[in-house]
Amino acid sequence: MKKRVQVLCVLLLLGGTRARAHIGSPDVYAEGLAGPYKLSVVVRPPLVIPGVAEIDVRAETAGVQGITITPVPLVGEASKHPPVPDTMERPSKDPQYFTGQLWIMAPGSWQIRFAVSGGRGSGVLSIPLPATAMATRKMEPALGALLAVLGIFLVLGMVGIVGAATREARLPPTELVPAANRRRGYIAMAVTFLLLAAVVILGGRWWRAEAASYSSNIYKPLQMSPFLGPGNLLDLKLRDPGWLPQRQLDDFVPDHNHLMHLYMIRWPQMDVVFHVHPEPVGTGEFQLALPSIPAGDYHLYADVVHSNGFPETIVSEVNLPAIAGRPLAGDDAEGTATPIEVSSAERVTAASLPSHEERFRLPDGYTMVWEMPDKVIPKAPEDFRFELFDPHGKPPADMALYMGMLVHAAFVKTDGTVFAHIHPTGTVAMAAYMMANPSETMNETASRAPMDMAHMPAMNMNRGVLPSTVSFPYGFPSAGQYRIFVQMKHGDTVETGVFDAIVREAAR
């Protein structure tokens, strides 16, 4: 059993891991309160499982004296018995910046628990971390050839050693080797070679069996088949291609009051976007009466969250004719922009812009402004800030929450390799965030509707005037061209701003 675990660990060292809350955006960016302390957190999931997660924390509140971190399953009995916490370090003279590392020992839905102590007391914040093995990496040909050569030398060396020991081990130093000893040496070498060959063959079969066993645990995303039926009804059928037996198609929990969030983006122009919410009609099946939609090929990104807090983004494509459908209602929203062009993105991200802001004029005369970061490079955590103005250039007096949030944003790379759905708390799914951070005032509500966003104390801001400026943490996962869809609400209107960015590798 011990050897089996050792071999499995070796196989895991060849595998990759990333969070499945998004597509191509594995790092977790989050903000939250640990008691009186506001923390800005970046978690870079391990490349292997078991593997080490890299964690960076910036304390936005002064007075933090120390932070400990603990990996805990998000749900289940094990979540009640956390291991001994690790202490984060201050790697620089910056007293507000902390780093740490944690072992993630199994795939699934985890949380990183941050315990903060300081002059204002103590507090705890938990950040969800979905982690799963994604693939096994093939050995580099050069390394394989080197190991094969070394293996041949090892086998031949062992055969030679056995032959020499059989022929000469009992002879005096000056005595010649008798013919009988030579024969025994040849026989011993032949037997040793056959035994070693059998060991190599059986070992290869064992290795392949272990690799096949591990590959069955590699993440296989849910598959979605869209079909346009009579009455402009979009039918989405989910299928599990086979992954962990625990995954189900009927255990989804509401996230922002909906079981599924569907982004429909016309491709490749990326000039039309719909944020809609299909309803379940059976196990693994959702349906949506489509609104009026222009014809085109649409990329579909469907966000769901399982009951254990594990989020998934399901990707598909559908070709639609021009549809004269229902009016948009409820939380469904749309946005339009000019087709994306590299030249426009170059203009948006030019460092020479003195104001470092980009304005997007909305059809009803409102304007959304992006206060751009000073630099746009991969994997650099940034605070993305957007502001909404009415036709008179004033902050709207009727700002409202959109599905319990001040803002929803989607970062989409133009080659389709990145999709990230983000809120003010960051990249984590709010359903999982609420599981990780239950409050006393939510306990009664949770027993009736565990993920009812309307009952989140932190989001219940309708008692006063809501701000027209919003922000959220994120970092572009890779270089390339992106389109950002930002949605804010005033009154009963959901405004969708569209912004472009080109992300370049940082200068060495």
C-alpha cells in the first residue's frame, strides 16, 4: 500500500490543477473582512495534487500583527476538524504584506481560513478554493531518452555484477577462472537478465495501470448540448462524461438567486452579450425562453455551483437565427458594442493616456467609466474600478443592487481560452463564499434557503443610497486581448458597459 501511494504521488507530480470556477483563469482573487480587518487575497492553486498553494495577502486595514492560514474542506465532517494552522510571513519591510504556502492534499471544494490578530482584536475570513487535477504531463523526449539510457546501463551493470560475483567471488586473487565457473557465470547472468526484464515489463504494466487509475480522477467538465426548440425555447441538456462518482446533475444550489447564470456572447465579433438565467426542467436540463436576439454564432458560458460549493463553468456553442423573442425581464440583461478590433484595444490600454480612463457611452445616454490600472500585465492583482454617470454627468440617485451585488463583470479573452465571472468579493462563487463564511444572522435563513442572496447582511444595502463607483479584485491570467463586460443597475435598468484591453508580458 505504501508503494502504491508513493507511485500515485509521482503520477500526481506530473498532473496539473486549476480551479474550475472559470475557464483559463485558475488564480483566486478575493476581498473580505476578517473581523475589523479588510484583506485582499490572492491564492494560486497548486500545479499538482497533493501540491502547494501559494498565498499572498495584503492587509488593507492597519494594525495587523499576524495571520495564520489553514486548509479546510468546505463542507462535511472534516470541515469541523481543521489541522494546525500555518503562520504567514512578512517577506519584505512592508508590514501590510504577508505570504504563505499550504498543502492541498485532495481534489474537491476547499476553503483557506485566515485568522487575523492585531491591535483591533481578532477576526476570521474564509476564501473558497476549488481544486482538481486537470491532466498528466507527458515526459519530455530528451528526459525519457536519458532515463532509458541510464536504465539500460543499470540493468547491464547489475547483470555484470552478478556474473562476476558467480565466477570469481570465491577465487584467490591470482587464480585463473575455471571453465566451470565461467559457465556458472553465464547462466547466472542469463537468469539475472531474464528476471530484470520481467521486473521491467511488470513494472511498466503496473505503472500504466496506476496512470490509468489516476487519469480517471482527472477533471472532466460537464458537457452541454444546446437546442433551439419551438417557441424560441433554448433547451440546455447537461451530461456528465464521467469524473468523480460524487458529482451529480441535480444538486445545484442558487447563486445570486439563480441555479444557472448563462452568458451568451456573439462570436467572433463579441459585440452582443446576454446575461440570462435558464430554469431547470429536469435532472441536468435547463430551458430558457429567448429574448430578441440578432443572428450569429454564440459562445455559451454557464455557471453552476454544486451543493458542496464546487463551481463549474460549462462551455458550448450555438448558431442562432434572428429571433423576435420576449422582452427582457427580471435579472436578464443584454449589452451591445462595436465589434472588437485590435486597434481599438491598443488605444484603450496605451500607457500614454494621461487620464488612464476609458468611457463607454450607453444607449440611454448614461456613461460608464473604467479607471484603468497603471499597468496591465499577466497575473498582477489589480483593483478594477468602474463608475456610472447619468446623462447629466452626475452619479445616478437610484443605484440598485443587481442580484445582490453592486456589479457583475465578465472577462473574456478573444481567443476563447479565458472566461471569468467576477463580483466585488472577487472571483469566488458567492454560494461557496457564503458556505465558507456563515453568520449568526444567516443561520435561520440558511435552513430554509441556503443561498438566498437577499438575506446576506453584507449585501443588504438598500437602506441608503448606493454608490455609483464599484471595484473588484482581479488579475489577467495570461497575455493577449480581452473584452470586459461590466453590469451595474439603477432603478430597474441594468447597464452593460463594454471595455477592451490588451495584456502584454511584463518587461524583463
